[in-house]
Amino acid sequence: MESIIYAVLALGGLALLAGITLAIATRVFHVEGNPIADQVDALLPQTQCGQCGYPGCRPYADAVAGDEAEVNHCVPGGERTMLAIAELMGVEPKEVEEEATQPMVAFVREDECIGCTLCIKACPVDAIIGAPKHYHTVIADHCTGCNLCLEPCPVDCIDMLIKPELLEHWSWPLPNTQRAQQGRERRSQHEAA
Amino acid sequence: MKLLDVWHKLRGASGFDGGVVLDMHKQTAASPIVDCPLPSVLIHPLKQHIGASCKSLVHVGDTVLRGQKIGKSQGYISAPVHAGTSGRVVRIEEHTVPHPSGLGMPCIFIEADGEDRAVAVGPKLHHWSMEEPAVLRERVRLAGITGLGGAGFPTYVKLLKDQRSPIHTVIINGIECEPWLTHDHRMLCEQSDTMVQGLMLLLHMVGAKRGVIAIEDNKPDAIAAMQEAIEAWYAASEHQKALKLSVQALPTRYPQGSEKQLIQAITGHEVPAGKLPMHIGVLCQNVGSTYAIYQAVTHGHALTERVITVSGDALPKPANMRVRLGTPMRFVFAQCGLEVFDDIQIIHGGPMMGERLKNAEAPVVKATTGLLAMQRDVLLAEHQVEEPCIRCGHCSDVCPVRLVPNLMADFSRQGDFEKAEEYQLFDCIECGCCSNVCPSHIPLVHYFRYGKGQLAQIRKEKSFAEASRQRSEQRAGRMEQEKSEKAARRSRVRAQAKPAVTEDKDA
Amino acid sequence: MTEFATILLSAVLVNNYVLSKFLGICPFLGVSGRTETAIGMSFAVMFVMTLASTASWLVQQFVLIPLGLEYLQTIFFILIIAALVQFVEMVIHKSSPVLYQGLGIYLPLITTNCAVLGVALLNVQQDYNFFSSALYGFGAALGFSLVLILFSGLRERMAHAPVPTAFKGSPITLITAGMMSLAFLGFSGLVKI
Amino acid sequence: MMIHISPPHQHGGDSIRATMLSVMIALLPATLCAVWLFGWLAVWQIMTCMGVCMLGEWVALRMMARPSRLSDGSAALTGLLLALTLPALVPWWMTVCGSLFAIILGKQLYGGLGYNPFNPALSARVILLISFPLAMTSWLLPAATMPAAVDLYDVTTTLTLFFGGVESLGLTLDGMTAATPLGYIKTDAMQGIAVAASLQAHDYSYFNAFVGNEGGSLGETSALALLIGGILMLARGTIRWHIPVTYIATVAVLAAIFHAVDADRFAPPLFHVLAGGLLLCAFFMATDPVSSPMTVQGHIVFGIGCGLLTWVIRTWGGYPEGAMFAVLLMNCTVPLIDQYCRPRVYGHR
């Protein structure tokens, strides 16, 4: 009997001691905020297109950081962004649902534009300029190709054009050897496995 | 690390690290420079240098003179483009240029009138030693001179006199370490007096006291010619003994002619990463550039012609030629007896750093050092099956920048570009030594170019995303503000018992 | 002095916890994917193991033996280790969020790392005094770290190798661990205990 | 679609096959020496190893539906290297097992040529040593010192020995085997016999160690043949000098220091350099490009590490010979060495 009491007391005492130490430590080493969301946001392409189902990149970043969303919803970011987020979050990579197409840029057919300003309000990055009753113009360098201006346009005068390939923007593709292609495949398999 | 540096110094007889000894194929070493005839149409791309593109100053139908500025430089690092001959502008449109992508860029087409009337960019300055260096430098800028060694960096930028790091040594780069090419060799032999004059001019422009003409020891005739010219100059001008001119013969080893490696070989100092040679007080000029600078200053000639080597194992009559810029390559090859290009690969530049071109339609530009017509089946890529890396380390042995090429290539292949950058991918000078010695035939340089391109792309996307974010946040803030203003106004409206109708309209 | 050297050498090389005692295999396989994470884990394990071996020695000598509660050894030791790991986790979360993210689930798993419990129990078994047990704990952790870091280097190199499909992932990892174990057999007999 | 091909367009002409061939040529003296010492038995061992390695590689690649790589000679080289590390008397099935270990476990499972983190031949050798300790430490006497009953230059005798073992000739191991110098000084040291006395008792001579007339694996005994091969490779630029030189120098320096301190317990440096598989490992195993570091600095670290471990295991370890363990252990460290031993890049401080 006595030994049981000793045992209980000793174990309880030690547990209490550990508990108190940990309680104090929680206070001392408390971590503020969620720095992960900022890091996720930094990886996103900031097109603000909403294709992920969230109203912009920051909300999606918050959702991913809070484990509320999968890492594979960013369409314009494509595989590279998905892999980067998956690595940051330490989760398994997932296939990107829709692969983004070539980079696009919006273009307003000015002779058809009625100057309604609806697209200006829709643009998430202020890339369309123009006054009411005047032609609107897309600043091509600012356009993220998010398609959000297409919907509100009452006269369908906005086109999405493929960004032209310029000599200055050309960069070397992967070498054409078999091994080079295999290397890339292995990489993606490895990330996915 | 210090100990290693000592070791490098001890070993330093050959000057720089790594490097390879190549088959030189200098068939045209003894062929005098000949003039290439003027073609009927000259094609001038609007960007022939590193830096910002030029803006066309002429319109279709305009008549121009040789040396007339037709492309205006935009930005600090840029060089204007001049008409190659007198004639009429017939077209301004996209045309293929010597670029590995095979893409085109806007070019000005000039139909020659055959008279070849010229206009100078300024008065002749035969007594340049009386002139201010800044005046001479401006002349170089106006003449549109870029480095004629292949990279095409605008020359006047290098001639800047910087108080913080005064230039003490001017090196004339007569190394010509690329196989096949011999145009610098011929220039040194045929224009040795002009070279000495040009070196004097450069010394004057940057205020340096030491001038070195660096030549690889496989060109003994050039070394002898330059030595003779310098001795003659010393004998002629008693009063300028303060200047030290010399010819330095260096062992034949590729890439001796790479600017950074040459500077290391001659001065023993390394150009710090991300800096230019001027930061360690050295100016390095190519033989062709020196000649062009001298011509621009003394005669007011714009850069409208250059000397190139036309060679290759598929070319019947290889030659060193003085070619008008803008001459279509097909025309140049025709002068050397090559009309049909079946199974022949054209290389723009030397075989180590030159680019393969898809066809012979592109014009000769400022950066053209040579044109090679090679039998396809002798080229590396034609029988290159990339095998697994056996980590033999030859690539890092021969790397003049002391990189670890196979690991960098591996990271690039796997898409791990950040890691490749950590291994100093951007310090690679793409000399091609590593690919040349690789027993597994791995196209290492290609991987580096791919990696560099992707990294640049990622960076561009990052900065675009950052800008988009800022705009998006501004917009969100603005909308928030508008919303709260609206709400405030509405509550104000509600608080006032019977508001005026007009006020409501405002809201 | 010789005794301390013997304990240390034996724990690090000859009787390496991972390669010859097969303790701590879970984190050894789990956290060895990247060298940086492995180094972080090594420090965490070194800290925990050294502290755990000393703390358990103290508890053994001053609580369990006087009270005759040696039969409660396991539960006491686990309590101490669990509390220690919690503490370390908080410290790392505060001081290095990236490392915290990288270690992921394996940090709390140090609790159930048999190597930590093993070192505490072996200390008792071998009747070490206070300094010896601290040294033994540290040495064992050092050996664990050495092997973990070397192994992470090998795994990083293997990550992109064209390993046959059937051997991708765990199989080749275990084969490599076996090869390392073979190599470490070279140290056998180095220290006579 | 345009295919983009980057410069350079000129190649120096080096190839994997040439590299492998060059190593094999450098191994020729050691191989001939093995045949001289152990007669036809050496031939059977070497042929079995090389044949099984090449067959194993062919089958493995076939099963994985990958292109055959037999023509580059890497499998043959692995077989030759493995054979040279085996005692002459190893039964044929062990040789076969070892060769398969080397090619399949040591190489193909990791993805084939260029990806194996451990030297295939050495890993197979260690697996055999640990699995069959007795057979792997029974060192046949060289032909010159062999009892007359056994003629190693006779085809049938050696074939019987190879396939049937010693028993099939009605002999026992005792009369035909001898301990290696490293082996007997270790056993004698345990009984408190001084090194010099032990060497004298076994008629050790530096000359025999140099030409190879002593117990040991097929290709490791003759320092002369290995040196010729090593110098050949150095001269042809197949390997760099850093690993072998630092490796051997480290062993020699350590041995010299300790020998100077206590000559009775520690063997002299020259003995260490000539004994066991040190030279074979230093010139042919440690320099295996795939499993050694990339850079010169890495090579120096690697060589010193190998030397240190070799000497430590020989002197204090349970095994008499530490060279192969040392190389294998250092193979583990190669990725880290590669990461941390990089030369200073041009223009960086």
C-alpha cells in the first residue's frame, strides 16, 4: 500500500513539475502571428484572378497557411508554384487541376468600347485606364491576364491575346537530349511521390 | 583559402586557371585581308550590342549616306546604328538576325546606289593628343563602336575616366583563342603601326601609363610585327618615354582571350564578381575595336565595316575579309565559293562560343567575328548522345572560373535553379571548356543557359507579382476607403431628418 | 580520461545507435531527405538526448532507487522525455520557424524516438555515473547525428537518380542504410568494452 | 519547331569508354602479376568476375528496359577490380555472388553508371567479407612458395580447386595458406609480441612485399605492379594525383609518428604502405570518379580521411585490413564533401 502511495505521489509530483515548467515556457516562447501566410503569399503570382476560389491571392495564402485549402488551386502559378508551396508547407504535392495556358494579355478593341468603366472596376490590379464615355486601354505591362474584365464588359470588346514572343525575352529551352527530358520527368515524379 | 591562392600564384606561369588546348585549324592565318564587295542591299538590325535597342531615325524611301546615323541609341548602355553605304531605305521590317533563337528583329534595309558616298561623324582629329579625353570618348560613342570581340558591349562605357579607380593598364586583346578565326591575327600583322597608334590613343583617353599588347604564342609573326612597331615608335618619339608599351606573348590555351582570364593572366588580379575591369584599373580592348576607335577619332569614320574570318571545313576558299556591316551572310559565303548549303551548318563566331544559325539570310553585324561553314557530321551535336555523368571532374579542372559545372548542370536539369545559383551559375562565362572535355558528352553550357534563362524568368515573374500585389493592395485600400466614406455619408444622411434631394444625388 | 574517450568513441562509431543498435530508425529515415533539416534534427536530438540521459539518471538515483520504484522506470523516463521534447519544440518554434516547419511531425516524434528512451535505459543498465551517462547520451546523439547527416547527403544525391521503379523511395533508402551499416562494421573491435 | 543547340560545337574526343579502358590498361600489370603469383586460379577468378558482372549488367538493364551499356566497359572494370580484391581460393559461387552484388546491389539499383554512391567492387568485397569471413581471409600461398603437390600453373588442378575447393584435392587449408603481414602482426600484437619480432618470425622482407611475393588478395600484393598502373593513369590524366598521394602520405605520416613513439606496438610506415590493399585502394578504388568527390579540395579531404581511417582500423580495429572499409566510409561523406569543398570562384572573396 505504502509503495503505491509513493509511486503515485512521485509520478504525480514529477508530472506537476513538468506541467508547470511547460506552462511557463509557453508564455516565454510564445510565437506571434502566422508568418507562413506571408511566405505563401510571396510565392503566388499575384494575378488576383480568383481562379482558386478565393477573392485574390492573399486570401488564398491565408487559407493555405491555415490548412484550409489545398496547395494546388493556383492555376496561373502552375506546377512550379504548387511545388514551392507544397515544399514550404511540408505537404505532399498535388497535381494542379488546370494547367495554365500561355501568358495572355487583355486588349480593348477601342472602336467598340462604349466607355462604361465596368472593366476598370473589375480589374484587380488597376491595369485598365480610361474615363467614363471614353475609350479604355489596357496597360499591357501591368495586365496579369486574369480574365476578370471579360465578364463585366457589356459589349464584349475585350480580347485575350497571347503575349508575343520577343527576341529579348527569348530564353534557352532545355537541351533536346533524351536524358534532359528524363531528368525533368524524374523531378516531377519525385516531387509527386 | 589563402594557401590555395599561393598555390595558384605558384602555378601562375600560365596565368589563369583551367583552360584547354584545342585543335586550332587556323587555315587562314597567312591569308591577307581582302575587301568583300558591296552587296546590292544592306540589312541593319536595330540592336547590335548589349543594352537597349535603337530607334529608327529614317523612313522608307529616305536616301542615306554611308556613316549616317539611322538608329538612335536609347539609354546609357547602347550604341547607335549607321548606314553601311549610300542609297535608299527600301524596307523597315522584321528580319532574321544572328541570334541562337532564330527570331527576327526590326531591321533597316538599304538599297545601295553604288556610289558609296560617306559622311563623317565629326571632323578629323589627327592631333588627338591635344584633345580632351571626354571629347574623344564622345566621338567613340557617336561612331557606334561596340566591342568587336563578339560580346558587343558599347565601347564608350568602358572608356569612362573614373576618379575612384583610375585605369593604369590598357590591354589590347590580340589573343584570338577561338579555333578557325584569324582576323585579329591578320590585323596585328597588317596594321601594326595603327595598333600602336590606337594603343597610344587609348592610353591618352583613360590616362594610363602602361600598354600591353597580348598575343598568343601561336602567332609569332604577329608578335614580331608588333614588337617591331613598338620599337619603331620608341625610336620615333623620344619625349614619351613615360609610357610603357610592351608585347606580351602568352601560352596558347583556350579561353585566354576571355577578358577576365586575360586580365588575370597579365595583371595577376581577378575582376571582382559583378564588377567591370575598370574597377581594378584595367581597360581591355579588342584588336578590331582599337582599330575602329582609331579610325573614328582620326578620320571621323562611323563603324560601318569590320574584318571577319570566313572559314570552315565546308568552305572552298576561306579568307579574312573586310566586310561592310549589314552584308547578308549568303553574299559573303558566295565570295568564298559557297552557294549551296546542303548538310552544311553555319556558325556565327568561333566553334567554341559561336552560335549555330538556321540559314545564311542574317546580315553581318558588329559582333560578327567570323563565319564558319562546317560539315554537319563533324560537329559535336550531331553525334552527341548525352550519357550519365561519371563525375570525373574534368569539367571543374578546365573551368577558368573554378566552378563545378556538372553539379550546376544537374541542378539546372532537375529544375533546382536556386541551388544552381548558389553554385554561382551566373559567374559562368560560357566558354565551353567543360562541354568540350566532357567524356559523357553532356551539353553543360546549354544547361547553364537554360538555368540562367529560367532564373531570369522567375525573377521577372517575381517582380511582376510584387508590382501586381502592390497595385492590388492599393486598389483594395482605395475601395475600403470609398466604402467607409459612403457608409459615413449614408449615416450622416440618415442622421439628418429631412435631407435635401441634391445631397442625396451626390452620394 | 581513457574511460570517457572509450565511452564517446564507442557510442559514436562502434556501437552506433542507428547502424549497429538499430535505434532511432524512424527519424533516421524520416528526416534525412534534406541536409539542412537533418542538421536541425541533429541539434534537437543532441539536446534532448543529453538532457534526457542526465535527467533520467537523476530521477533514477534520487527518486526511483530511494523509493524502491525501479519497476516504474519506463513510465518515469517517458514522462521526462515527453516534457523535454515539448520544451525543445517551443524553443525551436520561437527561434527558427523554418527549421520548425522542416522538422514537421518528427520533432514531437522525438518523444517516441526509441533512441532517447534507449539511452536512458542503457545508462541504468550499464551503471554509469552522472558524467558518464551525460557523456554517453551526448555520444549516442553525436553518433546519431553523424550518421543522419551523412545519410541525408547520400539521399539528396540519390533523389534524382534513375533508380528502378520498384526500388524508388524506401527500398533504395534502406539498402543505402544497410551499405552504411556495412561500412561502419569496419569500426568493430575498435574499442574493447 | 526549331531545335536549339548551344556551343561549343567542337569536342575534345574524350569518352566514357576511353576512360574505362585506360583504367583497365593501368590494371594490366597487377593482373599479370596476379596470374604470375596464383597461376590459372587467378585467370578463373578474373574471368568469372568480369563475365558475371557483364552478364548481370546486361540482364539488369534488359529487365529495366534500358539501353545496354556493356560497350562502355564499366561493368567489365568493376568485375576486374572485384576479382583483384578477392583471395585466390574463394569458391566459384562466392565469386559469382560477389559479382552480382557489385553490379546489381552496388550499381544498377542506384540507377546505373554514375549514380552509385559506393564503389561497387568494394561494397561487394565488404559484403563477402562479412558474410564469409573464413573464406575471405584464407590467403593462398603464391605459386612459388606452394607445396609441390599443388601446381597452380596446371589447368585441371586449378579448375578442381576453383570449383571443388581444397577438399576435392584431398588437402587441408593449413598447408596451402598463409596469413598476410597485417594479419600476423595483429594476432601477434594481441599476444604481446613486438612488431619487429613478429615480422622476423614470419620472414617478412620489404622486397617480397614490393614485388608481391606474399599472402594477400589476387591483385593487392604487388606494390610494384600497382605503382606502374597508378603512374600510368596519372600520366594519361585519367586520375588526378591528389587522392592517392594524400591517402598514402596520411597513412605513412601517421605510421611514422606512432612508430617513432612506440616501435614495438606500431608498425613502420613503409610496412603500412606496402601491406594489404592500400595501394590498390589508393590508386584504383578511392579514385573511382563516381564515388569520390569532384573538386581538388574535396580530393584532398577525401584522401586524408581515407588514410586516417585506414590506419586507425588497421591499428586499433577488429579487422587487420582497413583500406576498403576506409574507402567505403569515406564514400558516405562524398556528398557533404562535394557541398562544402568547392573552390573559390573567380572574382569572389
